[in-house]
Amino acid sequence: MSLKLDESFYQALLEKAAQSPRKRSHFNLHKELDEPVQRLCIALKRGTYIRPHHHPKSNKWELMLCLQGQICLVIFDKNGALSDKLTLSPGQALNGIELPPDTWHTLYPLSDDAILLEIKEGPFMPTQESDFASWAPLEGQEQATELLAWLENAAAGERFAASESK
């Protein structure tokens, strides 16, 4: 039976994201983690934090398509300086992008709710600690909220500096 990526599917995925402390949820369209092509839908709620990261293996490109809402994709250079901020939104000038391997990036929803379709080469491999930006706070840390706030107004060439005061 075919799976329809329709409003009912989106709403169910967004409801799971609303109940998640991480403010996001995903649904694998592929059946097995070792499949050669990984396909998943990701529901994002405003305030979710995806730690900046990269996929250093030469076959780990990512194709991202925004299916609903608006998503900001942020690209960094290898030293953590912001290189580009792109808005992905269906029906707009840019609704998707293919990132080459080893691209440092993060993304966050600009709208209250957003749905992303991600396609990448398999098999699934969990992100290693070394694949996360050393300058970026861990999920759940207070500085993660600071990074999200900084991203909203940051411009090319700027770097995030977490506050040291607690």
C-alpha cells in the first residue's frame, strides 16, 4: 500500500513533534536502516534545535525539500563562520537544496510548523560526536537557545560566541 504525504500525514507527524521535548519528529519512508537510499519526513516545531554538524564521508550528500511551512538552512565554513542562510518554502523561489558532503549546517523552522523531506545515501549511520561543531552547544544546554536567537539576525562571516555568564 502506498503512503500518501498529505495533510493528514503532516498533521500526525506535527502532533508527534508537539509532544516531543526536542520539538521534532521523523518518519522513515525507507523500511530498513541499511537501505542504499534513506528517505524521511521530519516535522519541526518552532524552537527545535539541531546542533550544527556535517557528514564528512564522501558519499554523504543530503537532498532537502521543504514540504510545508518555512525552514531556514544555515551553512557554516569549517571554522564556524556563517557562510549562507537560505529560506526553503514550497511554492517559493527556493524549496529545496542538495548539500554536498562535508557541508557544515543546521536548520530551524521559521514558521510555527514545518515539514522537511530528506533524502540521502544509506546505509544509516548515527552521527558521531566528531561530526558536530565543537563550538555549538549540546541539545538541552541553555546556550542552544542563545544560538537559535543569534541565528535569526546573524550575517555572513559572523561566528557564534556563547555567553559565559550563568
